[in-house]
Amino acid sequence: MKLLLPVAGLALFGVGFAGGGSTDVTVIISGGARGHLSPCGCTSPMSGGLKRLATIVRAAKTRGSVVWIDTGDIIDEPGRQSQLKVETYAELMGDLGVDAVAYTRRDRQQGAGLLASGSPLSGTKWLTPLPGPDEPTMDEKAIHGLRVTTADNQSVDFGAEKDSDILVFDGPAGQLDQIKKSHQLEVFASEGIPTVNGAKVSPGSNLRGVVVATFRDGRFVSAKVETLEASIPNDPKADKIYSYYLKRVTDERLIDKVPRDKDDDYAGSKNCRSCHGVVYHQYLTTRHAGAYKSLEHEGHQADPDCVGCHVVGLDSTKGFFYQQTPALAQVGCESCHGAGREHARNPRAVHLPKVTEQKCLSCHTPSNSPKFNFQLYWKKIKH
């Protein structure tokens, strides 16, 4: 019996039974992090993250034979922070003993060079093809009675003679129609939350969950999606590894390197209270007024991934600067109403635009705020 996993990658790997006595093997399939190593800490509860993934993997390894495969799609965009993410992810993989890691086409497009530092940290060989000719490759490896192999999908024959329980190939889901239907389970890399639809399963994106499959005597038995919910405790070692990542982000002051392509001039929320006293004091009772403090609590106060939606004007040369403009920390009046320096100087002549639902959705995205409902949330800040 066979398990087929198509992912948007450049590598193929298969897992086939290598012989031996009757035994159960758990195969954990993660992937699709896309830079989301941790769930957003500003809303709760949120699913996902390396710390919970580590808890799942470590607990499974104490119970029996486990093969952990990560299907890649690690990077969200090129840059120094992505390199730190790759190294952090790889360090955790090394600590937990990942068995196979695949590059995807998207990984390579975002920056193949960034991935090279992950190979020695993870303690395993990356699946072919790799960024450079000097990188190690993994052609075949026996793990707990299962055989992991790699191959180019253009040359692999998916016929019955292929003795593999798991195959991962590069290409869209439509290519499945050209393959002999001898496979029992199809696991797709896809956007959104982890899903199961009959024999079609996906671990989803943003590291919200994993696929957990069971093999018995080399044959696929069952699979389920394990969502990385808030009820799953953080793994202590993963917590330390992630905290060190945040320290590196802070120490290198990556927040100072965020592009600023605007010159909007901000006044700060306190400059609004002389004319809008009632509204200002009502604003102080909202969670917006403590938005930056929530980042400090989670250690993300200098994280470019988070700060923009928790301060005023990070994209402006006259907006928030880390440790320099405390008046522009938090989600302030101007976060929603726009830069107000000129309005403060001449309120009768210069008017600020009305806030629309679309403005709220620029920060309250499905990823950062999955339960956001404009009508419900607006009641909490209405003025």
C-alpha cells in the first residue's frame, strides 16, 4: 500500500518497507512554515508554532518508532531574518532528530543560499536537488524499517513495480491523474488550516498542524491531522531555541532595517486629547492602547514581523523608531485615522479620513487574527 504526498518542491522522496518483524511506525509530516515559527502572541488562542511541534515529535518518540519528515516551504521572503529562521528551525530539527527535509521550489526562489546554513544544524542531509554542488545529498536511508529514497520526478516510474509507501513529488495536484491509483493516501501541501477530506490530507500552511500517519509492517494503516492548538504545551528546549532566535533579531536590530517608503508626519495620540478628550480616554481602555506591551510580553518588541501592526507609522521616516519614539508605540489614533501632524496644527483646514473596515483588515488578517469579525470588534472601540 502506498502513501502519496505531493508538495511544491524540487525533490522527490519515497518511504518503503525495508523488511523485519511486525511493528508500528509513526510518520510525522510537517511543513509549510513560510516563516511562521511561532503563532502571533497578540491574540489568543492561536494555533501553530515550533514549540508545539517539538512537543508532538518529542512525545511521539518516547512512545515508539517515529519517522519525522518535513516537506519544506520554510522561507517567507529573502533576507537576514529568513536566514535566522532557517537556522532556528534547523537547530530544532537537529535536537529532535529529523529524518528527512525537502527543499521546495518556493524555498529556492526565495533564496537558495539562505538554506545552506540549515544542513549542518539539522544533523541530516537535505533532499536533492540542493543549492550548490558541494551540498550533501541523501539518496537512500533506512529508518525504523522504512526506506527513504529521493529521485527526480521526471525519471521516477510510479507503476506497481515501485516498492514505496511514501512518495513526494514536485508538481501540481493535477499530476496525480497521470499516476496509477495504487496509492492509499494523498497528502497535499496547501494554503490554510490542516484538513482531511477522505483520502486527501494536508498539513496546511503557517505551521498550524502536522499529519500523523501510522504504518504497520510497512503498510499504511491510517492518518490524521494534529492541529497545534494552544492546549499543547510548549517544549522547553524549543522555547530556549526560539528565545535565542528573538535575541538575535533584537541584537542585530533588524527592526532598524525595515524599508521606510513614506514621509507621513505623525503627532502621537496624546496630541489628540486636547480636542478629543472623551474619545482619547475611551481609547485608553481598549487593547489597542496596550498593543506594543503585548509584544514586549512575548519578546517580539523588535521583531519586524510583528511591530508594524503594534505601533504608529513603522513605514514612515517620521514614524515609530525602536527605543526612540515611545509616543508612537502602541496602536494609536493615527494607526487608523492616518498621520495627524498637519491636522493637529490646523484642525479646521486639514481633516483626517474616516476609518473603514478595510483599514482594520490590514492588520487583522486571517493569519494574525483568525476570529476577527468587524462588527463585533468595532463595538469594542467604537467612538
